[in-house]
Amino acid sequence: MSFFQGLQDSAFTEWFLGSPSIWAYPTVLTLHTVGMAILVGASFVINLRVLQVSGLIPLHGLRPMYRFIWIGFAINLASGLVLFVTEAADRVLDPVFYVKLASIAAALVLVMAVKRRAIDPPASPLVASGLARSLAAASLTMWTIAIVAGRLMAYLKAK
Amino acid sequence: MGHFAAWLESTAISKTLFDISWLWPACESLHFIGLCMLIGGAGLLDLRLLGMFRGLAIRHVKALMPWAIGGFLINLTTGLLFLVMQPHLYLTSGVWWAKVAFLGVAGANALFFETRLAVPALALDPDAETSTVMKVVGGLSLFSWFAVLYCGRMLPYLGTGN
């Protein structure tokens, strides 16, 4: 535990959280929201299409959407790591944080499974299989849980 | 604005809503979910207008618009609840007014698309190149929605006077 306490008490943390500069904490926090918009927004589009509730966009044509999923994920992995370091000792003891991480991992695995089954085949039919639809519904649910858990973490922060 | 904020804050509805402890975090979560629906749905149309996602016809991509509009309505509702609960935080903040201004830009841009560009855009083939005007409209839409996001997220740290 002392490793995480060390991160939380480091000179970097002190500068990051104490700095009046908007380029420290506020900008990293905002990047985390921008990354979320790109990552979850792109996932929503794919999942909603596979669920047949957003018209008949050709499924294979949505393949480039996965580039945005990875761009958004990279932004949030980087910004999330910085935010984690500055609250490391609190977060490793925070069950909501683990709910968030687990639901992000599940949502990503599910949206990749949707890709293999419904998006990748060049001659994919206009209606995705029942399995692909179930995976898309589960992915949507997991993203929603991740967002709610992430928001709640701000309220459960140790004082 | 300070007077209006003080009046709004003194109303029974403002106090009642603010006293519901779970309402603020619940609205925040919904505001983030609505944001993803809006940026996801509108973003794909914007990228297609910019010339990306060849193979997708704009008339197909437009089928996501009800989800983008739904996300916007979720955010308008939750945003108004934030405003009623904590009027000072927003009405006296320059950043909040900048957010409202960018919302105006995004709205006017969407209206321009609907009234002037939708007919030719919806007729385009799936692989067709888009016109310069379409690229400008797509780029301006993306820029203004991310500017709205930026102002909203930075609001507690910029220009609230504390």
C-alpha cells in the first residue's frame, strides 16, 4: 500500500492538484471527458446500429469507427493514469473504481466481439445476428455502468 | 444576472431540488451519457460531411440523428436542472455564457444544414466526395460541440471568480 501512498504524496501530485494552472488538473480532467465522448460515442454508434435501432447503415462501412474507439481509449488511458497516480492510495481501496475498470474492460471486449461478428465480414447482411445484438446490448450496458461509476467516484473521494 | 440568480435560488423549486442529495450526481451521469449519444451520432454525420467514411451514404448516417437529438434533449433537461439548483454557478460565469454561445453556433449550423444542405447531401452516393460547404458545416459542427464540452467541463476552473 505504501507504493500507492507514495504516488499520492509525491511532489508531482502536490504540483498537479495544487497548481493554479488550468493546464494541470483541469486540462487532464477535460481530456478524460473528451476521450470518453470519442470512445463511448463511437461505441454507442456501433452498438445502436447492430441493435437495429438506428436505420440501415451498412455494417461493414462502420469499420473505421474502431479507429476512434482506440483514439478515445488512448486519450483516456493516458489521462486516467495521471488522475489515478494523484489519488492512488484512495483509489486502490475504492470498490467503485474497480467497478469502473471492470465495466470498461467488459465493454471493450464486447464491442470487439461485435466487430468480429457483425462489422468485419465484407458481405455482412443488413441485420446482425441475434448473438451480435446481445453482445451490443451488453456493451451498451457496460459503458453506461462505467460512466455512472466514474461520476460517482468524484463523490466517494476520501477527504 | 446576479439578481436573477439570487431570485431563482430563493424559489421553493430550486431549494427543493437542491436538497435531493442524489439528484445532482444522477443528473451528471445522465449529462455524460447524453453527451456520448450526441457526439457519437452527430459526430459520424460530421465526419462523413468532412469526406471520411466513404461507403456510407449521408441518408444512412442521418438515421442516427434521433439518438443525437435524444442525447441533446437529455442534456438540455439535466442542464436546466443544474441551472435551477445552482443559478449563481452558471449565470455569473463567463465560461457558461461562452458555452451557451457555442450551443448557438452548433444550433445555427445544424439549422443551416437542414434547410440548405440536406437535400443535396441526402442525394449523394455512398462513395461520393462532399462539397466544400459540406466540409465547412461538418467541421464547424464538430468544433462547436467539442467547444461546448470544453466550456462545460472547465466551468468550475475558469471564470467563476473563485
